[in-house]
Amino acid sequence: MPTTPAPSGENEQREHQPPTGGELLALVRTRAYTRADQPFLLASGATSYDYVDMRRAVSRGVDLELAARAVIDHLARRAVEYEAIGGMTMGADPVAHAVALLASKAWFSIRKGEKSHGNRRRIEGIPVEGRRVVLFEDTASTGGSIMEAYDVVAEAGAIVVHACVLFDRGDTAQEVFAARAVPYSSLLDYRDLGIEPVVPPRT
């Protein structure tokens, strides 16, 4: 007996259900997380025996899509209205670009420093002036990178409506953004992996 075809769009909706937190955590555990005998030096200057490489985690197309759809759902559940998403290169680039593609948003990417040629701008992609933007980072330790991104886009006239990271290794970034009255959230954090939080090194 012939089967009744599914209504138009039903299979697509089934296929594109938002990923669960468990799926994202499984991706982090299997493709991003390393525990070492000797401590790693992190970009923040802190050290840790635990290393979380989210760029490696999303290096396959299927995993990048999972992470991007998780971010889209995360922001939607928080009713974040935004026109563009981005942050410091390269930590923000893969997932921010995928979110822009899948959610029909714009993307931007912030250089580590000013170009020495051409128009010398730091922000590539969509102009952010006057736009509602989400700042994004794949991993935050003490929040230095995403805070630098905030300073750059704020100076350029962007309206920062939310700051978001895939994996937060500590509590510092949330505290810093709270002090600036900018909503901040992470999809996962150190508690989900059962590891110690990263604290800023003493100066």
C-alpha cells in the first residue's frame, strides 16, 4: 500500500529541530576537550590542565551546523533581536558565519589589529554602526577577547544587545559584562564538563 507523503516542510522541520544541550556537550567532550599531565598556557595568561578547543570541535560541517543551530535557538529562547553576529577573528568566525547563513542574519569579524593598508579598518563584513549586534566567541576564559570586541564595535557605533559564548571556562566574562549592563550568556560552561573554573592571573 502506498504511504501518504508527509505534508510539505514536515521532514525539513524534523531535520532542523534545535540541538539539545546534551548533543552540544557530547560534541565538546568528544572533539574539543583534552586533559593533560602538564598545564596549558591559555590566551588569558592563566594556566589549566584542561583544554577546550572549540574550533576543532566545529571543524566538520555537521558539527558546525549543530553549534550554529544551538546558538540560534539559544538566542531565540532569550528573545534576542539582532541584525548581525560576530566577534574577534578567529574565535567567532566559523560559528558566527554559520549563524548568519542559517538565520538570515549578517556577520562581521574583528581583526586583531588595524590593517596597515587599504582602508585600515578593523571590522570586516557588514558595517555595524547603528545595527543591533550579538557579540560572539567560541570559548571564553576570562573574557578578554570578547571584551575587546565589545570596545571595538561600541566605538564603531554598534548597539550591542547580547554577548554570547559557546563555552565559558570561568565566571569573569559574565561579571565584566554585567558591570556594563550588557546581557551575557553561555551555552555551556565549566560546570557542564566538571572542570575547575579559569581565574584571571594575578598581576
